[in-house]
Amino acid sequence: MQFKSQDENPYSFNVKLDGTNFRLDQDVSHYRDYALEMKKSLEGQTRKPHYRLAMIIPDIVAIDILVKYGIDVHHPNFMHDKDQIRRVEKIMQNEYSDLVMDKSPMQRF
């Protein structure tokens, strides 16, 4: 059996069930394309906006980070935990650099 995690979202991940086992997969090429498009749009800008897109985290990447590192980027308190934010920044730069807009650490307020 196979189904989309969200029927109305064409970019959601696929769930494949085989008895008691399951597998998740997701085509993230459109996220990579969007990240590249955003990087190009920021090139040459001398003044950075106060708020900016730092990285794109597709669902499948969020699940991978949760499983491998125990960090839930969707948890309501995630953005209040500076240590976890720093860890996710490093993880994204090391493992998913094509989804990161800027290699420098996120600006803190």
C-alpha cells in the first residue's frame, strides 16, 4: 500500500506500507530549485533584510533530523531553543547544504 502524507499537497512525502514495515520518501527537487532561485535573488545584495529565509526544511528532512538527532523542528518551542537552532543549522550545512540560503549563522535578535 502507498499513499501521500497529504492528499492536497503534491509535494508531500510518500508513505509505503509493507506489512509491519514502512518507508517514507519525497522528491525534494522542487525545494532545491526554489533554494537555488532564492540564493540567486540574494546575490549582489549589499543590504540584507531584517528577516530572511535561512533554509528550507522539507518534511522528509525534518523527519530525518528527528530520527537521527532527536530534534523536532516542528515543535512549538523549537525556535525558542538557541542550542537546537544552532545544531539544526550545522546539520543543514553539513548534510543538506543545497537547501541552505546562506552559509553564515542565522542572525540572532
